[in-house]
Amino acid sequence: MKKTVTEETVTNERSKAEGNTHKGGKGTLIAALAAVVVVVLLIILAVMFKPEPQTGDKSITVTLTDNNGVDTVYEHNTDAEYLLEAVREMEGLELQGEDGEYGFYITTVNGITADYSIDQSYWAIYVNGEYGSYGIESQPIEDGGEYALVYERSAY
């Protein structure tokens, strides 16, 4: 059996082929849009149901040793990165000082002023029992860390 190919047959075959291509293109487009919608919904759900951060990611202890050698211990939970931030959050521990060329210089803690120019006194910082290497504004804190603010007098 011989089939005659006419211009109409070619046009019909092209239309069918193009229609299949368009249908495939529409299907791919619909699938891509559906995937985008699913991703957006997942992001929205993740944001809506994310756990709230706990109050204070790090638990620290700060011991204040005053000019009479009396220790007062403060337990605190904080999200702060540096000791100055954490101390400023603590109730019952008031800190005053001034910014200098070497950072924040502690002058007064809970009303007790250390004045090096009068009696060679100053506020020292200890970290886990060791004399601190950083100023209070740049002393990183870690969970379980033990910090101390100690009223000291220079031996000089």
C-alpha cells in the first residue's frame, strides 16, 4: 500500500509534533513551578516552627573580689560573645569605666572605685583562675567559663 504525502499531511504531522513539544514544555514548566512552590512552603514552615533560642546559650560564673577580699559569686546565662557584654547583662553587678587607647578600662565595680593614681589599685580580670590576657571588652566567653573581677593593688 502506497501512501501519498500531501502538504496537508506534512502540516498535520508538524502540528502534532509541535503540540507534543509544547505539551512537554508545559509539563516541565508546571513541574518546575510546583517544585518552587514546595520549596517556598518548606522555607515558610521552617521559619514558623523553628525552635526559639534558649535564654543564654552559655552558662558562666563571675566572681567579684572587692577591696576587702570579700567574694560575691554571680551565675549567669548569656548569648554574649565577650565578657563586658555578659557583665552588663547581670543583675546586681554594676560596672563603670572609660574607653582608653587600650580598650575599656574598669574604674568602678558595685560602687568600689580602683584608682591607680591614688593607691596603685586596679580591677584585674581572671579567666579560669589565670590572669586574663585580654581587656574585658575583648575577652571571649565560653560555656562553663569562670571569670573574676578582682580589686588589686600593685606591689610597685
